[in-house]
Amino acid sequence: MTRLLLRYRRVLVLPTALLLAFVLMTLQARSGSTVADFTRLILLTSISPFLRLTTKSFDITATLWNEYVDLRRASRDNQLLKEEVRQLRAEVSELHETTLEHSRLSQLFQMSNRVGTEAVVARVIGKDATNWFRTILIDRGADRGIQRHMAVVTAEGLVGRVVDVMARTARVQLITDSESAVGVLIQRSRVVGIAAGSLGGTTQIKYLPLMADVAVGDQIITSGMGGIFPKGIPVGRVVRSGRPTSGAMFQSTEAQPHANFSRLEEVMVLKRPPSSDLSWADREPLP
Amino acid sequence: MIAFLLALFSTCLLQAAIVPRLAIGGIQPDLFLILLFGLSLSAGPELAAAAGFLIGLYQDSLSGAPLGLNAFTLSLIGFLVSRLSRQVKTTDFLGRFALLCLAGLLSGLITLLLLRFFHAPRPLASALLWTALPGALYTAMLGTGLLAILKPQTTRGLIR
């Protein structure tokens, strides 16, 4: 029998396999078969640990991949948001700049109304290229009716006067220029003097009598004398006042201009002197 | 033999864990059939039948099918493919695709017939058209590609 089986083993393989499968199915079809259940149990037991491991590994890989994809997406979003923030910051900065400019121009117009004269707002487009003079270049000239000796102010106070006029630009001599001289008066004591610039960039108040009542902190305004600067424009305040001990006839007084000449952006050119009845003398200077 | 068992284990794992995610319209490829097909191209009919029996048993254990259903089917398929591979040219892409598709269809038909006999019967024509045929095509496409990558030599070495 064994010899017969061995002899026909090749032929018997398929029928045996089919028969076994058929028997297994038959056993299960009739009722619950212990043989089939046991076989299934063995097969599942042999594969289930690896199956669990594979599923776990696949899940971990899928999770890592999803996290990687999320990370890439977050990175892209981050770049986009950074770009958006940059643009928004630029816009905010621009708006802030516009607001500041609007505020400055508004103050200039307020001053124009107070002075009661026609005025032209101009942008500062250049500053003096040497250390010997204190002048600025503005973007309004003869085409806007600007002429020499017109007063130039900011919302804070006096800036200077127009000294050169071109077609579309004009040069303004600041009150800190060493060749500048402005008739001023001490607002509190009404003492008259001359505000003159110096090479060092400070403003000296000249020709104040020795006995004149001048104190540190006193406000200085234009006196209106000389016909160039309208009366009452704030110039600055006294920061140092002294009486020379020997031989001098006048006090030595130094003033700090209200206008910040290092940060001038817009100025206003007063096209004619104000009416004589309008006085700034009793008013506080603008902040 | 060890290589075959490793391939069988890997197929079990892939079929259970990965392949369901590749299902298109609920139809998934049959990696067990691809494994048997690759093996049958190089092995003798008897060995292919025995391998089909073992592969089928594992497939049955991993599915809700009655134990022996796929064992029966794959034994027969293994035997027939091995026999046919000696009669027809199976080295080119198209021939292999056609034979694998035929094996898939035959597998579906036998399974349906056995289910009709032993288990809950299913409508034969619609099951063949909407389940067996798409499954066979999907399996044939994937199997042909896989076998082209792995090369026939790889499958030939599985049982040695």
C-alpha cells in the first residue's frame, strides 16, 4: 500500500488536497466542527502576532506620514502667514505714517488759520550739505507764489525764512544759522531782543539789557519787528541766562528753539505777514 | 521551503493589513492568488496544488469563509496554472496578464459554486460580473506588475 502511494504520490497530491478541503467544508456545513475550528485556531495563532505587529507598524507609519504632511502644511501655512504679517506690518506702518503726516499737516493748517494768512505747505526735500550753514530745501517754489523773506514755520514754532527761490523749490535759512537774525521778545516780561544762530547750532538772544527780567524757561516769540516774521510766532524758550561780570552791556542768554530741526518733514511757508491786530503774544505756544 | 513560508506570511500580513486600503469600490486584489500564480509558473503541478492548499487554508483562516473553501479553489488553480504554463507562453506581459485574469475568474467561479453547494448561495451571474471579474482584473493588473518587478526567477526560487 505504501509502495503504491509512493509510486502515485504525484498524481495523488491534487485529489488529496481537494478531498481534504471538501471534507473540511462538509464538516463545517453540517455543524460546528472541532477539527475545522482547531485548524483555524492553529493557522490564526501562527499568523496573528505578526499581523498585529504589521498593523501596528502600518498605523505608526501612517500616523508619522500624516504628521509629516501636517507639518509640511503647517510649514507652508507658516510661510504664507509670515508673508501676510510682513505685508500687514508694511501696511500698518504706512497707515501709521499717513496718520502722523495727517496730524502734522492738521497742526500746520491750524497754525495757518491762527496766523490768518495764506500759507503753503511744503515738504523738506533736502538739508544743507555743509557744516557752515543751517538751511533746508523745500519742494515748493516760485510756481506756488513763494518769494524771498517769507517766514517758514511748523506747528511747534518758527523755522526760518526763505532765502532762495527756484521754480519748484526754495531754500530756507533756519533760525539756528549763524547768519540768521530774528526780532523776538520775552513773552512774560515783553523784553525785546534778537535771536541769532551760531555755528554751534544754538540760538543766542542778543541785546537783552542787563537789568531785563529774563529767567530760564521763559517763552520767546517773534516781535514782528523787521517786517519779515509776523508777531507772536513761538520761537523757543530760554535755557540759560547770565549776566557778564565786567564791561558788558547786555545779558548772555541762550534759547532752545521749539522746532526740532533735525526731524523736519513738512513746513509751512507764510505768504504774507499777518494782520496787525492778530497777536500771538498772549497765547501759549503749540505743543 | 523557508522562502515560500516567508512569502506566505508576508502575503498574509499584506493582505490583511495593507491591501484593504487599496480597495477600489470595495474590490481588492487577491495577493494569495498572485503568490500562487507566481509559484505555479515555476513549480510542478503537484507542488503548486499542495502550495495552493496551504495558501488557501491561510486565506480561509483570515476570512469569514468556511475553512477549505479557498484551499479547494487554490489547489485546483495552482495545479491548472502550473499545467497551463507549460502549454502557453507566460513570459510576456500580456500572456501573464491573461492567464492571471483567467485564474482569478476561475477562482471566483469555483468559490461561487462551492458556496452554492455548502453555504449561503449567491446570484451567480451578477456575482461573477460585479465581484469576480473586477477582482480578477485588479488582481491581474497588480500581479503582472508585481511579477515583472520581482522577476520570474524570484518566484522560481521560492520553493527551493
